[in-house]
Amino acid sequence: MSLLHPGDRVGETLVVDRFLGEGAFAEAYRVEHAYLGRLAMKLFKQVASEEQTHDLLGEARLLSTLGHPNIIRIFDAGTVTTPAGRRGYFTMEYVPGGTLQRFAAGHRPAVPTPVVTDVLTQLASGLAVAHELDPPVLHRDLTTANVLVGYDGPSLRIRIGDFGLAKHADPFTMLASAQGTYAFMAPEVLRGFGYSRAADVWSVGTIAHLLLTDHLPYDTGGPFEPLRLARFRRPLLPPSSYNETVDAELDAIVGAALEVDPDRRTPSARQLADALRARAGGG
């Protein structure tokens, strides 16, 4: 049962419109702001002491520093009284198109290749802003469920959402502890070596492979395959082996993002975005 209901007021300016869904730590609502119109709101489930609220709203503070058209925008943060007690929340832009996961499901067996390259370029460009902070911010949970799809007129515009697991890398090791979704985790993360910019790139490569082929990379389709490290001993089947519209250059870009050895992988989102733009421009 949700903590808030349609018609509930949050402060002086927000009214809950409808419940959108929930994850392990938070619920999502569509809300109406008295002046800004329709927004989305993330409401945390945990009891919000002052210290807990400060920690939970770290995502909002982090996102407020990442001004980029391909990263979700934050508008406000605070606490609200619910039937279960005081809870922290923040409001962000509402993206009516839904998630990339839903978008991909509507294009099975594969999203058109030009659309995929557009999505990937935008995704890598937004992620690059986080990667270029000092120390870098690592998302640690990039999946098709955490990328939102919207439109600017006829043009597709994606936003990276759900930075709930994002974390600044250690300024000396440039690593962060492992978090996230197994199917999108890099091999070195699954082996316990921590997250890096290259691990976020792996997640983008996984998204690319999934959109182009409807298959996870290095995956034979078994129910526990994402948990098996042995799968990385097999050679990667390039996207073109499933989808004849994928050219050799795009195969190479996706393959570089999915190198099992992180030292051989595309090292950051900026390099990935540059490679995609070079392909689009013919060099």
C-alpha cells in the first residue's frame, strides 16, 4: 500500500496526482506543482530522522550539480508527514514517455539501429558529465529501467534517472563499491573489484547490445546466466550476428564497451560518446 494517495498535499505547492510505482527504497508519484505544473516525486520508504533524511536526499544534492539535458532535473527536496511517519522526498521533471525498457519492449525484436545510436550518444554524453567531476561520480546502476524516454518535438530525448546508487569514486583509487543490477554489471564488479568509469561504460554497452539484439551480451539465455562468471570465457557475439542492420563500425564500438578486461575496454563515457559521434559523422 502506498504512503500517499491522489489528492494528498505535500507542503503548500504540491498535490499528489497518482502513484507511478515503487522500488526497494522509494515510491514514485506524479504530482502537480502550483506554479511548475506536472512533476515526478520520489518518496523514500525509510523512517526519516534528520540524519537519515540528509543521507537519503544525497541523490537530490548530487543530481542538482549535474546540469545536462540528458540527466533528469531536480526541482525541490524536503520531508512530508505520511501515515507511516515522516519521509524524505524530492521532485524532478516528469518524463511521460516512460522507461527505455518499456520503449524497447514496443520495438521487439530490436529497436531500429539509427534510434539506438541516438539513444546511446545521448546516454554517453549525459554520463560523461558525471564521469568528468573530480572525483568522478559513478552511476553504478545503469539499466534500461533507469533511463527515461521523452521527446523534444519530433526528436527523442533520453534522461538518465535514478542516481540512488551513484557515488563519488575514491579520489585515490578512482573506484567505488559494487552495487546495481547483476545483468548489467561488469565482470570485474561481479568478481568484487569495485566500480569504475569503465564499469559504467560496460553497462551502457549492455544496454546497446540489448536494444540492438534483444539479447544480453555473453548470454545463452539460461535462468541464472547473469550470475555465472563462466559466461565471460565465451567470445562475444557481435550485434550484427543477430541484426543485419548493424554495421561493422557499430559492432566495434559496442564490442569495445564490452571488453571483459577493463584495461582494454573503452575507459569512460566521453570516449564512448566521441566514438559514436565520429561514426555518425563518417570519421
